Amino acid sequence: MDEDLYSRQLYVLGLPAMQRIQGAKVLLCGLQGLGAEVAKNLVLMGVGSLTLYDPHPACWADLAAQFFLSEESLGQSRAEASQARLAQLNEDVQISVHTGDITEDVLLGFQVVVLTDSKLEEQLKVGPLCHKHGVYFLMAETRGLVGRLFCDFGEDFTVEDPTEAEPMTAAIQAISQGSPGIVTLSGDTKRQSFCDGDWVIFSGIEGMVELNSHSPQPVHVQKDGSLEIEDTTTFSRYVRGGVVTEVKRPKSVRHKPLDIALLQPHVVAQNTKEVQHALRLHQAFHALHRFQQLYGRLPKPWDPVDAETVVGLAQDLEPLEGTKEESLNEALLRTVALSSAGSISPMAAILGGVAAQEVLKAISRKFMPLEQWLYFDALECLPEDEKLLPNAADCHPRNCRYDGQIAVFGTGFQEKLSYQNYLLAGAGAIGCEMLKGFALVGLGVRANGGVAVADMDHIERSNLSRQFLFRSQDIGRPKAEVAAAAAQLLNPDLQGRVTSYIYPLDPTTEYIYDDSFFSGVDGVVAALDSFQARHYVAARCTHYLKPLLEAGTQGTRGSASVFVPYVTEVYKGPATAVASEDASYPVCTLRHFPSTVEHSVQWAQDEFEGLFRLSAETINCYQRTRTSQLGEDGTLLQQVVGVLRMRPQTWQDCVVWALGHWQLCFHDSIVELLRHFPSAKVLKDGTLFWSGSKRCPHPLQFDPNQDMHFLYVLAAANLYAGMHGLPGSRDPSALRELLKRLPEPDRMHRNLFSAGQEQLKELPGILGGWSKGPPLKPVLFGKGDDSNFHVDFVVAATDLRCQNYEILPVNCARIKQIMGRVIPAVVTSTAVVAGLLGLELYKVVSGPRPLGTFRHSYLHLAENYFLRSVPSRPAIQSFHHLKWTCWHRLKVPAGQPERTLESLLAHIQEEHGLKVKRLLHGQARLYSSQWPPEKQTERLRLRVTELVQQVTRRKLEPGLRVLVLELSCEGEDDETAFPPLHYEL
């Protein structure tokens, strides 16, 4: 398996699941927009083989959502026309086309069969046959702004790994002898997520060792967070230590075949209201299929006669189990029927992403499948005012690539889309999906319209498994440039209308993304991978009063949000996630008392920084300035001395140093710690020092035959060599031979370490002796040709540290995830959130609309959780006669000649009744009523721009149209935050 290609999804699915996926055979029937989305996601995810079946000729309406087709494909079989471009996505996947009938024998050749764009007769033929032969069956379809998905994985389907979360672990503080035994956990028990009925195992316990070899057992969680387990009366007395770990247990699922599930539907819903709505949509789809059976077509776009026929057919249907006749919603049926002929890309993306995830669940047996129907609608995209709804003439086919979309929204709305100017911030996974969506909906394709794509990153191999617009030949090229070119190929109408920017969106580039740039933007889509970047772009949107569409994913979780000036709240972001970016642990915990793998990872990362970056920078600084930047940090002193012990001349010197440092970290320092705090040390209250969260360590003995021992020396020696400008070695065999010839590490290192202690006393002289040599090369984590050794060092150091403290080990993938170097990601959740943003784009572009039509969306595909909620209104603040929200500002028009500070303050008091007591520009204070009179007089006579440049000591950027000032006024209280003052230039 190409782990570089699939690295992000390996963290979500795991290696066994990925291996199953890569050996699977899938049959996909239907290559309209929805089918194309399913196919794209499966191929990017690396399914073994995908067989396409769709003899229908491509038509104009397909192009609104089917991105593998073009004008040249019209009249060709949709499957055959899509095959070549689909195959370009992943050379590991076999793509073929089936051209005969779909018979019982054909179905037996596949593990999974997926039907899209199929008639009811075909569904009822294929579904029961698959159920009979144990072939996993899925059916998905969209009709305008409604869609549904059905799953049948058989009578007895076993889910081997039901959840996405890592198994819960917690350190043990105490275990009682009793019936039941009570396990008290260390740390904040409110943060532990054990639940009643969870099964657990124990490890690393001293004293009550019987639990270490005990088979998994269930727990009962008490109110204080402690765990009840089985009878421990006869067990040995608990002494200290130990970890309790959740054991995931398989779950069984029983699915009905389609013919029965149609009449006895079980729907995915979060509450009773959603259940009733889903059942009404179930009836609507049934009526649409009846119409199709009778007339050989779907209802004509916005044809009232056809819509009434559908309503009548629904009234003739037998009531479903769990519903009442009066539950039939004629208004809903009518709206569904009127817009059902359309095919739009956001709906295809949403249903296609969920359907592909269900295929992966069937193959991999990872995560719980849908039970069994999922219904989704976005009818709120239509105008609330009936007078503004499209009519049949406005939605009639035009033989253009937007016909599928025009059938839902009409030509007037299509015109609005074509004149838009949008900024896409980020051209990664979500960015690629959004840009594909822009091309399909025709965003910015007319004169004065357009799309700007901003991304400073370059394409890596791991991007190819989820970033649809990139191919292997693009590796190393700028994402923004490649994505912009790819979007123009998807829709020739975009030629010359997509502009790429390879500069980041941050305070350093405001001369590029300036007032003039944002004045030409109608809205912003943020597809960014850091909260810092999201907050900055959101602040820009608030400043310029631009709508913001924002999305993010992590594994199978995703969110999509919309922020509209004066209508919704502004973007705030998840406070807990932002805080976690800067999370840190107490130094003493990291150095001496780690109890979790997270502690060990942080310690290993700190080791890397100290040994290979900070020490080199310190020495280089001394060479330049003859001053030491070491401060009082004893650890950094020791690391610098470690670098200086001897200047390496050869690769062997670097190996000797690495072996010596291994001895220091994982043997000598532990021996020294235990000398001060012996394992049997007792505190004054009679408790053991090494108890609770303090885990008693033990020293390791170097063994080159143990993988992590060897990997540490290999990585450390190469990093040390690179820092000194020496060639390293990637030859494991040669290193093993060299290690055999070197002295025992404890004997060798004892001499080096004692010399190092003496060097601490003579550090200034030693630094001076290095002044004539070449500067060292600080190693920046993740940068340069040896970046693999960077990760190897942290992984090995983490594992060894866990061995020292008997912390439950985790695999390399988990360590990388904790390091934050890899965010778990799969293309399915990316596709869904992009589709959800596409729906909000429709609403924003359509013009002013009420808050209740917008949606924030949250999903967790692994747990079948889907939530769409109305955003909050912006909070209203007030001061005397003024009322405002976070979207408002106080505007001061440009004056001729320009205003002085005195006239500005007078204008604010005259226009708004506010007497300013303090005026700021950023952190610079322009005015304070508390200043002495002479200082006030000096400032008041200056022009505002002259004052700003004088105080900030820099010139204003050319093209700047507005100065943003902050003010506080007399009479305000502590909670008052006045709107920003926009001083026009």
C-alpha cells in the first residue's frame, strides 16, 4: 500500500480496513451527477475495482452536476464517457464498463452494488437479489432539492469497529478490594468518557496484578466518575500505577430488503419531528416513481399540472407504518414535484459523499451503517415568497450546461450566479471541492464576474487521495495555480475568469488583498486548515461586510457555516479548538512525571527543538554577538553542552553522540531521578510518592535489535550530522555493523557525560573557541530533505519514553496524529461539507432573505449524525440612543481638506452624541482625555493621517481607503464595545 498517498485516511480507517477496501469490487449503476460523486470518492479512496454501468446518453442537463462529462460527451454513454477521466484519479484502481444487462450472475461478481438514477422497477429487481445472495446493496437518488439513500447490508452484518474514536484510556489512582471493586481514576474525571456497559482491560498495575491478565470486563460508571468492576475481594492489595483501557466490541446489524423496507421504513433522524418529515419525503419519492411509471418521465420543471398529478398519486398511496393519513403534507409534495426535474451539484455532492462512506462501511466493517433510510432536503433554498418562485417558462431547458440547475431555480437566478465575484481562501481538499462546485453552477462566468483562489501551499503526494483537482504530475506545483487551471477545464465558460494567488491571507499581505481587492468581492469561501487563518479571514469579512461561507473536517466529522452581514452572528470559531493549538503541559510533568502518551510526545518534540534547533541557534548567536542566550534553562544548557562535547568530523562521531544521548535520556537520567525519589519513597501522610498520576519509571538498557532503540540512534545521528554540515547515512545494515564495533554505551557515555558536566562551568570559553568555525545549521521540524528523520526521531523518542514509564504504547500513526503533523481526513466528509456550503451559496447569491432560511450544518458520518440549525442573530448592543451589532460601524466621510483630530472628535460628538475619551489605531494611542493639555493641543491640530503615521512611525499603504479606529467614550461601562470608526480617506 502507498502509505504516502493514503496517509490521511489511514488515520481514520486503519490499515486492516484500508486493505479490505483495496481488495473490494464495486458495481456502480448510474453515472449522472450523483453517480459521478460516488465514483470519484471511491476511486480517490482506493477501492480495488469499480465497474460502471450506464447506457444512457449524456444530455445537457447532466453537465450541471456531472464533472466527468463535457459538451463533447453529449450523446455518448455516460459510463463510457466518464471512464477515462475517472481512471486518471488513481492508477491503483481498476475502472471498467459493463455493457450488458444486469443479471443475477453479474451481481454475484461484486461485494457491493450501488444504484443511482434508477427507476423503481430496477431497484426492486436488484435490491432483493443482492439481499438474497449476501451482496451489500445501496440505492441513492436526488430529485432537485431532495435526496435519499438506502442501505441493505443483509440479515446479520457485523461491525467490527463501530466508532471513530480512539479507545478511551485513563491512569488509575486507586482500586478497592471489595464487591464490587471501585477503580478511582487520576485527573479530571469529568473529562473521562467511559460509559455504562463499556468493556475494559487493565495493564501496568502494581499490587493487584490479577487485573493485568484479566479478560475484558464491563464497567458501571458512578456519579463521581469512578468505575465499578467485578469482585476484587480476593485480589492482592493495590499498590500503585496502572492504566484502564476501553476495549471496542463488535456490533451486529440486521437490515431488511428493499421491497419490505419500502413499506416499513426505518429512517435516520435526530428527533420525532425529523422522523415525520422523513416519512413525508418517503411518500413524495414513492409518488414521483409512480408518476415516472405512468408517464415515462419526471414532472416537467415547475409545471403546476404535473405537480397536482403527483399530489393525487400520493393521496392514493397506502399509509406507511407509524404515520396517519392526515400526515400527508400537500404543500411539501407540491414543492418537491415542481423542482424534481432538476439535477444540482451540491445535492449530488452531499448524497454522493454519504453514499460512498456507506460503501466503505460495507467493505471495511468499520463504523455503524445507516439504519436504513436517510432523507435530506434543502427546500429552504427556494424563495419563501410564492411570488418569487420560478415558473415553467423560466425553467424550460435551454440546451446549455446549466439546464439541470435552471430546472430548479430558473434563468434569472442563473444570471445572478454568472455575475458574482468570489474569493476562495484555501485550495486544499475542501477548496478543490468548492472550486469544482463553482465551475458546475456557473459562478462568475460572465463579464465582470470571476473567482480568485488564494493558497500559498504546494501539492504533495498525500493530497491526491482527497484533493480532486490535482494529479500525480502536479506534485510540487502551487495548489492555487493548478486548481485554477483545472476549474477552467471543467467549465470552458470560466476561461480567463479564475485568478490564482500564491500569497497567504494574513496581516503581511494586506497590501495585496487590500481595500481595492475586497471592494470587488461579493463573498468569501474559507477552506482553511488552521483556526488562526480562519479567524483572520473572518475578521476581514466583517471589516468589509462580505458574506462568509466556512467549512472544516476532521476524519468523518465536518461542519459548514454561513455568516451574512447584519443577518447572522459573525464567525467566532470553536474556542476549545483554538485553545488546544496552544495547549501545554507543566515542565515538571514533561521532564519527570509523564503519565500519558501526549506527555511523552510533547517531551520528544521539545527534545528535538532543544537538540537540533535551539542549541544550534544559541551557538550561532554567540558566534555573531559574543553573547549567550542560554538564560537559566538547565535543560537547554545541557543540550548545548551535548552539541559542543566534541565537534564531529565523521559519521561515526555522530553515531557515538546519538548513542551517548540515548544513554543519557533513557537510562542515566532515570537512574538519577530514582536516586532522589526511590520507588519505595513514602510521603509524610503515608502514601507512596510514586502513586496516582506519578508513574514510577525504570531505566532501559540499549539493545540495537529493538526497533525503536535502533531508530532513535539512526534518526538522531542523521539530524546531528546535518546540523554540523556532515553527510549522514540511510543504510541500516551499515549502522548495525558500526554499533557492533562501538564500546558499550554506558561505559562510553559515562566518560562523555562527566566531561559535559565540567564543560558547564567553562561554557563561555568553549563558546569562544567555536567562534572561528563555520556556523551550525539549525534543523526546522518538517523542513528539508531529511524531514522523515524528524518524525522518526519524535516517534522513537516517544516510544522509548513510554517504555521508561510503562505508559501504554500507541502506534506510529497515533503519535503522528498527536504531533499535529497529520489531521485525519477522508474525501467523503470533504465532499459533504462542500455540498452543504454550495446550498448556502445559493441563498447568499439569491439576495436578501430571512435568517430562518440559512443553516449551520454539523455531521459525523461514522455515527450517522446530521444536524442543521438556524444561525444565531447578531447580538444587539446599546448606549444611550445608539443601537448596533458586530456588523455596524461609525462612518466618517472624507473631508476636503482632510480633518484634523480636533474636527474628527467634534464630528463624532455632533453626529453620534459621543464624547471620546480615548482613540486608538491598532495598539497605537492617538488621543486620551487624560493627557496633559499641552499634549492634547499638540495632537488636536494634526491631520488624522499625519497623526497616525507619526504615532505608528510608518507610512500608510498606497490604496488604503479607510482607517479603522477604536474609541471609548465618557459614560460607558466595562461591557460596552463601540463599533469601529471607519475614517474614509
